[in-house]
Amino acid sequence: MNQTKKQKGRKATAEAQPETCCCPFCFSNRVWEEKKDQYSGFFAHLRKARIEVLRGLRTLIDERISSLEQDRRKVTKVKVE
């Protein structure tokens, strides 16, 4: 099967360019990745803020677990006749 130069060129171009998704999430992710070096201070602050939010959520979860552990009710056996 002989391929023309044009077909080979298209194939090489398609292989060199990764498929890009056009959904809003992928687009915004690409934009953020491109600006990461330009606004490194901003992104460092966002990373620290994300860590703090997760720590806050962990605190809420830990408190809820503690309250559930303390709220154990005594079980009484009932004799069935």
C-alpha cells in the first residue's frame, strides 16, 4: 500500500499532536497548566489553601467520629420466653 506524501504528512501531524478534549474542565486545566510558571506565587497560595481546606474537613470528620464513639448506648439483654 503506497501512501502519498500528503497522507504521510497528515499521519505524522496527527501523531505529533495529542488529542485534545474540548470540555470546559479540560480547557480550564490546560489554561491553568500553561500559566503555572508565570504565576507561581498564586498557584503556591492555592495549593496551601487547598491543604487547609482538607485539614478543616478532616477536623470535622474526626469530631463526628468521636461523637459517634461516645454516643454508644448500653445494650440490655431481654429474655424471650
